[in-house]
Amino acid sequence: MVASYAKKNHEPMVAFICGKGAMHTDPDLGWTSDRNTDCVENKEAILDYCKKAYPLLDVTNIVETSEFQHVKGWCPIGNKEACKSPEAFKVRPYR
């Protein structure tokens, strides 16, 4: 997903951990949880998720980052209440 938001030089990225809500970057909030989407493992499904997470961008490709990132804020999938103890994981996001 090689594109950049003009706002704050935001680079859209997504990350997944099975059993936890998917994460995507927001130009104002940083990493944000999507507790309705579980892990996505194949490239076509990841591309589809990127298009959903970033509808204003013309997303045509995804690239897994070369380095791991420490991402905070992971909550259990489907948890509708405020997540009381979000976790942190080292992941290789897609951009």
C-alpha cells in the first residue's frame, strides 16, 4: 500500500494478530483498533482490508514492512466495551 496521506505525512499501515482486532494507522490518532476485523493472512484479503480502512486512497498494492514495529492498543476481537487493558505486540505491518 505505497501511498501517503498529504495530512501530516501519514503513511497508511495495517497490522494483524489473530484473536485481536485489526489495527490501522490514523493521521490524528496513530494506531487505531478495528475490533470487528480479526486476523487477515492472505495478500488479497489484506489488500481488501486496506481499501476498506482507507477508502479515500487508491490502494492497488501492499508491501510488508522490512522491520518489526512495537504496536500498542490491541484488544480482543468483538469486544464492544472499552478495552480495559490493551496489549502491545511486535509486528511487521503492511503499508
